[in-house]
Amino acid sequence: MFAAVFVVLTTRGMKNSYHTCKEFPNDPDCWSEDDRNSWALFTMTMLGLGEILGGGVLGKIRDTCGNKMAFTVLILETLVACGVVLAVNISDNFNALSFVMTFVWGF
């Protein structure tokens, strides 16, 4: 489900806005569809990294502070993740925030 949403969200930020790509051939606007999908899927690796690190951090919080505190941290993490997704959607650009979005959502 995340791939269906996040890949579309990131590839949409790599839109064609130049009339010619001779001036900026390495700009994401000038990439082919395959390159755009490749980079969008590469950003999804941060989702996996966030899941791995987040599981350890949340487990440590649950062990030391209890379930109520862990639940509160989960709610805060979800709110932050939704905020970052909204920020990426509003900016509509492929940049470092796209990587942060997938990492925070996985965390």
C-alpha cells in the first residue's frame, strides 16, 4: 500500500517543466519514466530503514517506560509522519524531503 501511494507521490514531483533538457540534462524533470520510477523506489528503501530503527526504538521505550508512553510516542510519530507527507504533497518536488517522508513514515 505504501509503495502505491509514495511512488506516485514522488514521481509526480519529478514532472516535466522544461521545454528542452539540453540545458539541464541531469535535472529530475528531464529523467525518463524508468529513471523516475527507479529513484522513487530507491526512496522507499528509507521506509525499510525507518521500520528497522523504529522497531528498536519503540521496543526500548515500551520496555523502559511502559505501554502508555509507547502508545503516546506512536501517536506523535504518526502525526509527524502525516505532517511530512502533507509537506511533500504541498511542495510537489522531488528532494531530500521525499527521503525524509519515507523514513519518518517507516519509523
